[in-house]
Amino acid sequence: MDGLMMHRPLLQSGLLDYAAEAWPGAEIVSRRVEGDLHRQGWAETRARAVQLSLALEDLGIAPGDRVATLAWNGHRHLEIYHAVPAMGAVCHTINPRLSAEQMIFVAHHAGDRLLFTDLTFVPLLEKLHDRLPDMRYVILTDRAHMPDTGLQALCYEDLLEGRATDRAWPEFPETTASGLCYTSGTTGDPKGVLYSHRSNMLHALATAAVLGPDLGPQPRILPVVPLFHVNAWGLPFTAPLVGASLVMPGPALDGASLWDLCQAEAVQSAWGVPTIWQGLMAEIQSRGAKPDALRHIVVGGSAMPRSLTEAFEKMGVDVNHAWGMTETSPLGSQGSLTPQERDRPFAERMALKQGQGRRVFGVEMKIVDDAGRRQPHDGQAMGELFVRGNTVAAGYHDNPDATARAVDAEGWFGTGDIASIRPDGFLTLRDRAKDLIKSGGEWISSIDVENLALTHPDVAQCAVIALPHPKWDERPLLVVKPRGDARPGLEDVCAVLRPHLASWQLPDDIVFVDEMPMTATGKISKLTLRQRFADHVLPDLR
Ligand code: AMP
């Protein structure tokens, strides 16, 4: 027997409609690339998203088309985030930290027809333009700041000017694609995660349910996490739901700029990767005070060092250590504590916060051994973490091979993370099975670096391993078994890597071994190498 309740599709356009009506006091504050600080409410954000959608229709953008962005966090980017899905098209956020090759790849693979860009990236796009011959560009600025460029780009504010500010959004099935975000593979090309209206709405509801109480009513939130990293962890969709104000930092992500913005805008909650909090903490220590209103941070993307958590907590800032992936929208687990846990002694609370918290509703978790057997959730047994749920990718966009590798026979998604789960539900990440290094929240594929390094004539065998780094979390070390007596220098090897990689993806140091340690299955044992070079000090830390 069916229930007798209305069925309305879970469409993202409903979020903007709701916030515009229900939260007139909340605002979007943006530090813009042009240098000024801009303010608008959710109602104006909706009005401008309507204008943008009408302009996009005039430009021929139709439901299902992919529209790309290459931009920092700011109100115009947020308007695109809402306008594009509201009309049934797909918002593809391109990560500006990808190498040029990868950027070209993702734009072609996604089939992007139009690209919105901040002024910052115009020189880069001028260089890439020959390889994106069919792309049209819109620059996120006003007429006065339009650059002199050969890109034949349109001006964002001109596009909006004079258009109607209200419309009824179209209706379509909630399973329609709404956003596209590429993530690094262990090797080869980036893989596209294609979110739907339904998955983003359910993610926003689940996030609001678990984080809402800690955020408090109508919080002022600083998304340092970029809109090109898994939808800024869903904040564009969670914020209108809970009536939050968003304080958008633009390109200025250093400790001093973030401190000033937090202070000036009375930011209560800030979200970002550990590297960001390292920078903010250094600034707090040099000024001798935290920004007054700051009382909550959400951290994920890499493990938060315990010392950093403790430093924030001692200042009265509640650190929520979360875990997630591009493929999980991203929130999979989060670390808000129960009242009983909050009452425990400081050291016990900090020990809890070293873990990645409890799963959020809708994301089921299992850990399995190498043979795929489920391991107990006893806090001891470790295994690869698999997840399942409405906010988890069922596969990769137009990539059946990567999809087949990612999903197991029972339909669970393999995360490549090695974890244990305690009987009280706490998840702890213990290791990483995937051959990737995470530096400052961005991935480096060790296999890609190795394959390129092997093209150097003096490199017989090589392996790239992650070394811990206080600022970047991890940095790559290149371990080489040379051919004969040769000892190629780091610069020499980097010369063959540089044309294919972004500069921050190059190894920080090179070391030599006579023999590579091997595993029983004949692979280079990175575990052995990690242990052997655990005390190696990278050049910038000497
Ligand atoms: P991404 O898809 O770029 O967001 O990366 C997701 C991956 O980042 C996860 O599979 C983990 O390897 C890593 N990660 C995310 N959050 C954490 C965390 N809190 N602690 C340790 N690693 C994390």
C-alpha cells in the first residue's frame, strides 16, 4: 500500500527559493578578486541567479549541458552554483590547481560548452585556449574591470544587467544531474563524480542534521574549502537550508587574510583542510589572540594533527574532524561529540577527536580484509573502508573501467582508505591503500610521477612515497634505484616531469637505494620504503 503524501522532486532550486523567503537577515559576504568586499542577501542571490539563468538560456545553454567554472569562492560563483542546476544544466567546477594537461582533459571529457572564470585565471586560459577551440568564456567581473584579452569573453555583470529578477524554475526528476567534480585517480586521468539534485539535497539535510546543533541558529560560516573541492563540502546547499551567512574569502587564503576576515565579519564557524588551520594558528599565535567570534571549525581532507586540534580547543574553538571524499558528496563521518563525551577530561576528548567521528545518516560503512571478508567493528580490526548510500557515487562519469574497479560485487564503493571502527561507532583512518599523496588538500598520483621519472635514462626503478610535512600534511619523496653508477640530481629528474605535472606535484627530494624492497606479489614495497625513510628530513625542513 502506498502512502498518501505529496511527492515533490527534491530540486536544488528549492533551496534558494526557501532562503530568499525565510532568511532575510543572512548575507553572502565576498572578498572579490577586484579587491573590494561585497555583500548581498539570499534574496538578491536568488534574483541574480534568475537573471543568470535567463542569460544562459539566451546563450543557448539547455538542460543537461555542462557549464564550467574556474573560480574562487565568491558570490558570483555561488550564483552559478544555483542558477545552472536550477535550469536543469550541470555545473562543472574545475580545480585551478590541476596541471594544464588535466584541465584540458576534464573540460573535454565533461563536454563543457561555456566557462565562467575569475580575472585571476584569464592569463592561464589565454595559454590553453588553442586546445579548447569551441569553448566560450564569461569573466566574473563588471565592465570597468574587464581585461584586455584575446579570449573574446563576455562580461558577467553585463550578462545579468536589465533582466527579470523572478521566474518559476522548471521542474524535472530529482535524479537529474546537477554538478560534476573530477577527482584524481591513482593513475591516469581524473575521474568525474556526477552529483544529482537528490544526492545534494539529501547531503544538505544530513549535514544540517548532524552539524546544525553545533553551528547554532543562523551561523556565520567561512568556507575556506573551495567551491571546486566537492561543492565546498556542500555548504552552498546546507547554508540556505539553515539560514547561514557565508563569508567568501576569494583568493586570499593565508593565515593573516583569514584572521582579518574572520574578525571583521564575526565568523563563528570555518571549514577547511589542515594546512589552512596551520596557517591560521600561526597567525593567532603571532597576534596573541584568535578572531573573537570564532568558536567552531570543520576539518577534513587529510588527518588533523592532534597538536593542532589541541591548540584550537585550548582557545575554546570546537574542532570537528570529519572524513569524506569527492565520491561521498563529501561528508561520510563527522566528529561532533555527545554531551557525555564533552564532559570527559581534555586528553580523552582530544584522543576522540583524533579519529574521524561517526558516520552520518545515509552513509553505511563496512571494513573488509584483502579477501573481501567483513571485519568486526571492535576498534582493533583494520580493513579497507567501503561505503554505500544515496550520497555515494554509483560510478564515474563516462568511465566504465574506473567504475568497475571502484564498486564491489555487493554494490559498495571502495574508498582506498584503511580504517577501523569502534563499537561506539567511531571511525579511525589508519592508512591509505590507494597510491596517492595528499599535499595541502590536493592529490599527487605517485604512479604518474613514477612512470614519468622512469623515462629518465639514469632511473632503473623508482617509487614515490609520502613523507609527513608540517605545512602540507604530506610531500613526495622520490626513491630511485639508479642505472649503474649514475646519481641523477633532483632538478635533472624534475626536468622530465615538469612538462606533465603542476609544479607543486614535483618531488621535494631524491634518495638512492641499491635494491628496491619487494612484496610477496612482486610489487615495490612502499611500506618498507616508508619505514626506511621515516626519518628523512626534506630540504625545506632542514
Ligand atoms: P577527496 O576526494 O580529494 O576529498 O579526498 C578524499 C580522501 O581524502 C579520503 O579518501 C581520504 O584518503 C582523505 N581524507 C579525507 N578526510 C580525511 C581525514 N579526516 N583524515 C584523513 N584522511 C582524510
